[in-house]
Amino acid sequence: MLSAVEIEHTQSIPTYYPVVTNLTDRITSMFVFTNILSLMIYAFVSANVTICMYLV
């Protein structure tokens, strides 16, 4: 019984590391995604403004 508890403890300790790395990876990917999204929106808006200027 004691050995099973010990194994459970040793297994539960390293599980924090992948969670932290996964979280940081997710944050960086979200940052990159939002950066690309904002750039795309900016390009779209600027293109629309130039088209409107050409039309007017």
C-alpha cells in the first residue's frame, strides 16, 4: 500500500512541468495568432480605405 502511494506521489510531481510548458506554448501561440490577426485586420482596413479613396 505504501509503495503505491509513493509511486503516485512521484508521478504527480513531474506532471506540473508539461502543464507549465504547455501553458507557455499556448500563450506564445495565442500572442502570435493575435499579432497575425491584428496585422490582417490592419491590412484589410487599409485596403478598404484605399479602395474607398479610389471610388471617391
